[in-house]
Amino acid sequence: MRRGSAAWAIVASVAGCVPPPFQCGEDAACDLMPGGRCEAGRCSYEATSTTTGGTTAPTGGEVTGGAASCEAWERALAIRGKATGVALADDGGAYVVGFTSEVPLELRALRLDDAGEVGWSHAVDGTESPSVDDDTDLWARLFVHQADELVVVYSRRDPDDVTITVKTGPHVRRLAAEDGAVIGEADELALQTQSLRGVSMPDAKTMLLAGERQDDVWYQSAALLGGVWSPAWPAVPEPFAPDADFDSPAIAQAIALSSVGDEVAVGGTWNLPDGDAYTAWVRRVALADGAVACACEVEAAGIVALLPAEDGGLFVAGYRQDRSMRSAAWIARLEPTCAPACPIAWEQSIPGAEADTYFGRAELVRDAVFALMPAPGGVIAAGTVDREPWAARYADDGAEQWVMERGTSSGAALAIAASTDAACLTLVGSEKYGNYAERRWWARRVAMQ
């Protein structure tokens, strides 16, 4: 990663100005979910929203979401592809979003009841692809924006000609929570060729997004203005290198508002041009304009998810690589200080039994953590170990508190949501995740004892 005085390439918005970050003035402005309060210009929520794909809706570090019961179930859903986002419903059910692997590919959303049975299921948007095994850049995230409305944020592909597709986005669509019906047209947050990885919503009118451009890293902030989501600061951050390409990608995998309130944490992966091992990176940028305040790296690692800690530090997760290039699911807690080498307070690595030497794309690593969410006094992590769904809970000091028992399905947990008391965990992802021909949407609910 380049460090030092390299200036940002500032790009004006389409309107020729950059709106300021959202600050509430009264409780009525905090309408993301019921129970919103305006405190010192920021929205806080009591028992609202959920966690999706390693990012959180506005909870201030609390575990949120409702669950009427915690009946254990596991479902391999009859949809080819991958589920990448989940949010809990008030009655204990769940909303799920993801992509199908049928040609042509499509973005789909569905409703599960508290027993895991499918209610409604609808195609939300189409996304063309010349090959079903070429969808690593297609991700969708899901939020309960209001009690009766869902917000889906995603990237898609449009056909350029008969053999080539171009990534476009990100896009935002609203769905009716009751029946999944699409509300209005999709908002397009950027005109450039970009794909989405991480999204968080610190409050009702602010969205933070991260992913990759065609040849480099990408992240930005968006604001809800006049009922439309629009870019709030530039979508072209400081690049990693002018000659980055698909085979040595710089990807922003996760983004969230830091607990200090005026800073945004961004993390991802970077494959050095002259080396095989990935480097994990973290940038702390200003909430006001996206300017880089500091940056750090972790060698032989990749960050796929991050979560702010209460003291200004960060939980980061993804994978580790050893000298033989074997992968291990990885979670670490970073100190709130900043240095060229990320200051690690503690870390846990869960190596797989089999060697995995394929690191061409972070999404396909055999052993990795894909999602994080807060729990009282700690953090919940989920992902895949030895091609099987995996989840665990760690205390703030790194002590292991709970590990999910092995289920009946292989694959990966790509997104998670938990009940308010962090006793009931809902996971979604893909059964047989590494097998494009056979993988299916997958969901599971477990009690965390």
C-alpha cells in the first residue's frame, strides 16, 4: 500500500457539490426503525435492525433484532447460488437476499418464517453473466429500513456485448416487507464501473459502501436526500497502485462507522504485484469527506469483515495464510492506535485440515470469516472452515465463549443476524459454496448456549 502524502483524487458529485454528512436535530429524524433517538447529532436505536454480511445497521454496538423463538432448523433452499444478506423480522422470521446461479443470473429476495419455511420469494432485479461460475463480484446486502420496508443494496452486471459484461452500481432498491413487492425505481449511487462488498447504515439517512473498481479499491458515503440515495463524498479514493489489475486485486471488503463517531473504518485485501500472499489493509477516513487519516496493514492476511469496538478499536476478520499458503479462518482485535503494521491486541486463527493454495479471489478461500456482528461484551463471527459453515462467539479479550456445532450441510455462512439477547443466531449463505454447479442457498438457526 502506498502511504504518505499522496493526495486524494477529489471527484465532484453530479450536482457539482458534496452534501454534508447527516446529523439529526430531533428524534423524528431518526426514522430508520422504531425507537430512534437523536443524541448529540447522531441517531441511536434501542431494539432495532439486524446485522448483514459483516456490517451493522445503526445499533451503537448493541446486539439487535427480534426473535419470537429459537427453534433450531437448517435448510438447503431450492435456489441455486448464494445468499449474501439477512435481516430479522419482528415475528422471529427472517428476510434473505442473494443471487441465483441460473442463466441469466438474478437478484432474489425471500421471507422465512421462524421455522425456516419460505413465505414469499421474488426476483428483484436481473443481472447478466456469460458464465455461472463468474459471479464473485455479485453481492447484495439487506436492511430493515422501516418496520414495513426493506432496503437492498447490490451491484449487478449489464451486457456490453454477447460475451462481455460490465459491472454497474451500486444500486438501492426498496421492498415491501409484507410481500416483497418492489417499491419505486432503483437508485444508482455511482456512474462508474464498480462492484459491492460491504455496506453499513449508521443512521436513517447515511449509507457507507465499499467494494472494488475495475482495477482498484472503491468506497464512498451516500446520503438520503429528498427520498433518493445520492453520493455524499467522492467515490474514487486514493488508489493502491496505478497498475492494479484483476489478478492482483485491491478490494474494499467492509466499511463501518467507528465508535468515535467522526471516523469511518474501511478494510480489505491487497495482493502485492511481486508476491503471492495477500496483505490485509485498514484505513481510517474522515466521516465528513472521506480523507484518509491513517492506514495500516497485516501481512499474509485478508480482511473480509470488520466491526467497530467500543473503545475506538476494530474487530477485523477474514483469513490468514501460512508459509505453505494454507488458509485459516481469522479474527483479530485491533487497538485504536494507528501504525504501519496494524496494532493487534489479540487474534484467533482456525486452520482447516486440508491445504488450500487457491487465493485468486478472497470470496473462494476454503477457510475464512465472512461476517461479524456485536454481542454483549464481545463479537460473533461466521464463515467457513473446511468447506463447512462455522460460527463462534468471542469475548472482548479474545476468549472463546461458544462454537457452533457441525450441521448437516457443507458450504459457507456468508451473513448473520442475532436476536437482541444474542441467544439466537440466524445464518445464511450457500450449501456446497465452492461448487458452482451444485451450490444452493442455505439458512440455519441455532441457539448460542
